[in-house]
Amino acid sequence: MSRRRKYLIAVLTLILTAVVAHEIYAQIRNQLMIDKLQNAQKLLEGIALGKFDKIEKHANELVRISKTAEWLNAHKAPRYELFSSEFQRSAEEIAKKAKEKNMDVVTLAYFDLTKSCVRCHQHIRDVRDARLPGEREDAFAALLPK
């Protein structure tokens, strides 16, 4: 095999590896966002029903998700890191106050948590359109009733 052909194969292999890695990363990031949404919904259900054990469980799960490497490296930008920190602090506060059975503070912290989500998503939309060509506009379409 010629040197030129080996070089071409190596370059194509690197490109293919990068494309596959990008797709895997996007799938992991999307799954984390779906998991986050599902846990936030279950958290709200716990608040509505006054089930502190459910509130604490899903708040702790949101903290775990927010601490994953994929989550922390999703968008390396100061504003994103600010929103992520706000989210994590709110989730930690919810878990702590659920353990203390303090529904008033749980509810206020849930508002803060939701606000951090909305502000972050608004920021991401303002900075760039994260969708790939041909993707549905609704990133959480799989979660919606049909």
C-alpha cells in the first residue's frame, strides 16, 4: 500500500471517529436533558401531592445529573456555568428542605430551579441554534403524548 493511501485512510479514520464521537456525545447530552425534564416533572408531582420522600428523591437525582461530566462540559461558557450552578444550588436546597419537610422553602426553591432552566435555554437559543438540520423543533418530542 502506498504512503499516500495510508495517509488518506488515516485521515478518513480520524474524521469518521470525530463524527461518531460527536453523535454519541449529542445522544448522551440529549438523554441527560430528557432525564432532567422527567425528574423535574416528578419533583413537581411530589410538591403537588406533598410527598416529601418523592421530592427529596428527584431533587437528589437532579443534583446527580447536574454533576455529571457530560452535563458540566455541555457548554463551556461563563453564563452557562452560572445557570448550571443556580440549578444545582436550587436542587440541593429542595432536597435539604424536603428532608426537613419545609414545603414553603421547597416551593420557592422549585421556582428558582425552574427559572434557571428557562434562563439557560433562552441563553442557548440566543447564542446559537443547537438543532441539527432536519431535527424537529421540539427537543423533547419523545416525551409528549401522541
